[in-house]
Amino acid sequence: MKRSKSFLIIGGGLVGLATAYRILERQPTVKVTLLEKESATGMHQSTHNSGVLHAGLYYAPGSAKAKLAVAGIKQMTQFCRSENIPHEICGKLVVAVTSDELPRLDELLRRGAANGLQGLRKIGKDDIRKIEPHVNAIAAAHVPEEGIVDYRQVCDRLETIIQERGGRVETGAELINLRGTNGQWLARTATAEFTADYLINCAGLQCDRVAELAGEKRDVKIVPFRGEYYQLTPAAQHLVKNLIYPVPNPQFPFLGVHFTRMIQGGVEAGPNAVLAFAREGYRLTDIDIKDLADVFSFPGFWRFLGKFPGMALSEFVQSLSKDRFCKALQRLVPDIRAQDLVPGHSGVRAQAMKNSGELVNDFHLLHRDNAIHVLNAPSPAATASLAIGEFITNQILF
Ligand SMILES: Cc1cc2nc3c(=O)[nH]c(=O)nc-3n(C[C@H](O)[C@H](O)[C@H](O)COP(=O)(O)OP(=O)(O)OC[C@H]3O[C@@H](n4cnc5c(N)ncnc54)[C@H](O)[C@@H]3O)c2cc1C
């Protein structure tokens, strides 16, 4: 009898979980093992984020981000509906405060329309006030398809379904060694060995290192950017109804500090984007010498810094100064005061950077005969995770 194929997935964030889920949905007889180094799945980016469902407004038409966000938000909302996971399509405003932002707002509207977003429209002051009465803006893009979700529950539910379908999810299982021989992968953790025909690297903040274990030369390096949040005090929460975003700087892949109503209740403000001194460093004081040496010995990082010294410094100062953070928020909602903000959580983005210092903008997957390495899956990869899992499944099963 022909032996069915076996797949080894490294990383139990949303991308790894969604990939395991999609493979088993397509071919229930294959063997799927997922290794997660933490004691539970979804302990890094997948649950340290804004909890937003992105509809595909920002991304260049035709890019993987555009295609997979547009497909992904539909798949994610469908999944949440069928699994009773809290989510809400509440809509979002991207607001232009000054006239020099209008051409960029128009470009976003053009991109959104080209990506097929429904109900997207440009609105003026009066309509803005009807949707978000405390916003100060001269124009805005209203994106009615966007929403909020509980990604923790998405991770938990995906993990349960994978196991119900016969997949194995091994937690506390950090991949430390990989060998490819005779068309098979041999993977080692501190306590066990696993073999598989096919390797799928979804290791997020560690994906370049896992690729290296598989024998790949690093063509991009992960540079960790921490995003810090404040929470609005209950007394100030009425100032934000749903999601309020600035017009982003097109040279930078991050969206700028914004307001997000959370599905669990409350409102968050942030995240900024500060170089993290540890890949999994959630506080300013978290330092990992190996991670730091990795960044500082990377010529791409210095080229990046040379291109954006002002931006890097300003994000760092904003991280240290609540008043600076508050000023950025007051551009959007002038009534916010520093005393309305209390420190919240943070997350670290796994952002791939090229040797040239350019940040990799699009999702980046490296295909090999018996492996796929997901080497750049920043925002909106939580929204798009089920579509990314479907895309990978299409590549490896058909
Ligand atoms: C601050 C912030 C805000 C964001 N906001 C949003 C948003 O609102 N909406 C959105 O769609 N996206 C958002 N994102 C992006 C989104 O969270 C990520 O793109 C997505 O979660 C990536 O999932 P992942 O599975 O690739 O990575 P992760 O969730 O980081 O998972 C990778 C997993 O691999 C494991 N791992 C690593 N190395 C090994 C190893 N050697 N062996 C075993 N396991 C290993 C890790 O422990 C981890 O669990 C945000 C991200 C951040 C940081």
C-alpha cells in the first residue's frame, strides 16, 4: 500500500496552525505534525497584535498581501462565524488630517478599489463626525468591511480541530536540528525526533534561523520591531467608536499609531514601531545578545538606519515619552490627554529585511522541492492566515 505523505510544520502561530488545518481539511489521510517551542500555541505575534481584520486596503494590487488579505478576511470571518468565535465587522476610518495627506489617501482608495473592496468611499468632515464624532480630519476613507476579532480563540480552535482531524500538535518542542537525507527530513528537539517528507517553516520571529537549519542561505534577515500600546481609561473610551487609523507613510511598512476597539472590550492606542533588542523582547529592557549581534552585524540594518534615521529616532523617543505618543494620537483625536492613557501590552513584528536595507513589503515564501519557508508574514498575516494556509496547501498537495 502506498504510504501517505507526512508534513512537519515548525511554528504554532496562526500561519502554522492554519496551514495544518488546511492540509488536513484537503487530505485527511496525510500525517501532519506541528512543533511549537512554547508551552502553548499562539504565544507570539498571533496573540500580541491589534486584533484587527484587515480587508486589503493598503496593499499593492496583485501583491500576495492584497490577494491573501482579500481572500483571508472572508475565510477568517466565515471560520469565526461557524466556530462561534467573537468577531465584529465594525468598519474603519483612515483619516487625513492635513491637505498634504490627501494624495496618499486617494492612492489608498485607488488601491482598495483595485483590490475589490466593497463599500469603500471617501468621506468629508460631516460624514466623519457621524461615524467618529471626536475625530479631527479633513477627509477619510471609510472601510466598512474591516473588523475586530479574538485571535487567541482562533488559535485555540484551530489547534483543537487539527487534533480532531488526527494531526499532532507538540508544544514545548523547539526544533534545534534538521537534516535532510534520502528525501526525508529528520528533525530534532531536545527530547524527541520526528521524520517527515515535507517541511513547512512558519516560525515567525525565528523563521530565518529555521531556514538556515534546513540548509538555506539567509537571503533576508528578520529584524524585530516592537509595537507598544496604551489602553484608554474607561472614562476616555467614548472618544473612539471603532477603528481610527492615520494615512500611513508609504516608505514605512507599519501603519502608524491608531485606535482600536478590542473585541474583548476596551480601546487600545498604538502600536509604534521600535527596534527590539530581542526577537521575543516585549519590554524595552529585554535584551538578547545573540539577537542584538544578529541585527548589528547585518549590513542591511545599517543601510536601513542610514535611510530612515529620523523615523527610527522619533519612534524610539515616542517609546520613551508618553507625551510624544499622546501627541501622535491627538492628531487623530484632539480630546485625548496623556492621563487618558495607561500602558498596555506590546508585540514584536517579524519583519524581513534585505541586504540592501530595504524592508520586504510583501509576504515572502521560499519554495523548495520538499520544503516551504515562510520568510515574511507580517500584518495582515493574522487576517490572511487561513488564505496563506490554503495557498501553501495548493502548492504542496496539487
Ligand atoms: C504589534 C503587532 C500588531 C499586529 N496587528 C495585526 C492585526 O491587527 N491584524 C493582522 O492581520 N495582523 C496583525 N499583525 C501581524 C500578525 O500578528 C502576524 O503577521 C501573524 O500573527 C504571523 O503569524 P505567524 O504564525 O507567522 O507567527 P507567530 O505567531 O509569531 O508564530 C510563530 C511560532 O513559531 C514558533 N517557533 C519559532 N521558532 C521555533 C522553533 N525553532 N521550533 C518550534 N517552534 C518555533 C514560535 O514560538 C511561534 O509560536 C500584527 C503584528 C504585531 C507584532
